[in-house]
Amino acid sequence: MTKLPDRLLVAQITDIHLFADPEQSLLGIKTEESYRAILAAIEHLDPQPDVLLLTGDLTQDADRKAYLRLKDSLAHLQLPTYWLPGNHDEVELMQDLQGNLSDGAVFMDKRVEMNGWQLLLLNSAMPQQVHGCLTAECLAWLDRQLANYPEMPTLIALHHPALPLGSAWIDRISLHNQAEFWQVCDRHANLKVVVSGHAHQEFDTIRSRVDRQVRFLVTPSTCIQFQPNNDEFQLDTQAPGYRLLRLDRDGTVETTVHRLAHAKFQPNLAAVGY
């Protein structure tokens, strides 16, 4: 019998904000260049991740050209890659590309089982809205998946943060039905970690209950960053980044955020009145 690996190494990138025009910038940063730099950093990791998660806002303008470049850029990595939508994305277009360009580069599966872990990808995006919400159907599906595999440690990925981050403006546009989400999650001891994006910053906390703990993570954007713990919108000067997670078969979660060279990609603070 082949021995399964004792861990799952996950790379997460989020909030890429690609434009139809690869030369276009978002508040001073060319999103295509910063994304490509992040991808190159992941490509040189040793060992390579087992899977790559893209947790929404893949494009800024939801243009087909941007999605096609994204898929092409991922093809050479030869990593299982899964994407989910954010508020800037066009879900129907992502699904169309998934169905018609099945080259193995990107999948939008809801459930993935790898190396003893269950990964559940949720769509928290709402049409024409910045904030997120999980439908009743989605929450019922989540409840079933957690119940069907009670012994399998589980990671949930979604775009919108499911806990307050301490920034009033971000908390207003995060997941709106957080209570319903955690009501489902709290019924299942196999949930170990929840990862999200949307907030363009690093966040790491433990949500504790009497008999269990869940690690809750937010990952920096591959382009511009937002200043943490500020009630008003403010850009941060930290560099773009991505997250690595080591998920052991016993449910242990270890994670680190990696950022690009600090001076390489800086936002244009003057563009927003700083």
C-alpha cells in the first residue's frame, strides 16, 4: 500500500486585481507585475506546494482577457489550482472559462480531498455588492460536507472575512451573515482553519469554543495593501504577499506569510489624497 504524505502544503494568493490591459495600475501598482512576481516566488519554493488556492478578486474589471492571462500564467506551474470568486469577479464568466478551457490549469470545485484533508471552497460573492453573504443553500451544503467526513480535518476558503478585523470600513463590507456561518461551523469539530482575502492585509486569530479551536486567517493581496486597525480607508506601504499553510494529518495548522522585497512595489499614496 502506498503511504500517503503526512502533510498538505497549501499556497494561497488573493486579491490579484488583474485588468484587461496588463499595463494598467491600481493606485500606483501594476497588478500584472506584482502578481507575476508572487507567482515566480511560489514557483521557486522547495518543496513545491501540493495545491494553490486563489481566493477571489482575481480581476479588477471582470474582463475575459484578464481571466485568460491568469489561466495561462498558472498552466506551467503544474500544480492543482482552485479559484473562487470575489466581489470584483464575474462568476458566470469564470464558470464559462472553466467549462470551455479545461486544460487542467484551474478548477472551481467546491470540495477537494487531498492528503487526508478536506478543502471546502465557498462562494461569498453577491452580484453588484462589495460585501459578502453565503446563501442558505451554501450553508446547508457546508453543513453536509462537514457532517459527512467527521474524522477528516477541514479547511474552508472564501473571499470575505468571517470575523471582524478591527477596521470599521472593512468590517462593513465583510461577510454579512457571519453568525449563520459560525453556527454551522460550531457543530463540527473537524473544522480546523478558515482562510479568506478581501481585506488586503494579514490577519491571524484563534476562534475558541469550549472543546475546539479554529484558526482564522486573512491573507495579504498580491498588489496594494490596506492599513490594519484603521476605521477609515487607508493604504499601507507593506509589500504584496501570499500565504503558505502546512496542514498535518492530525489537524495541526502551521502558516507563514511571505512578502516581496519591500521597496519593489509601492502604492501611490498621493492618488488617494495622502
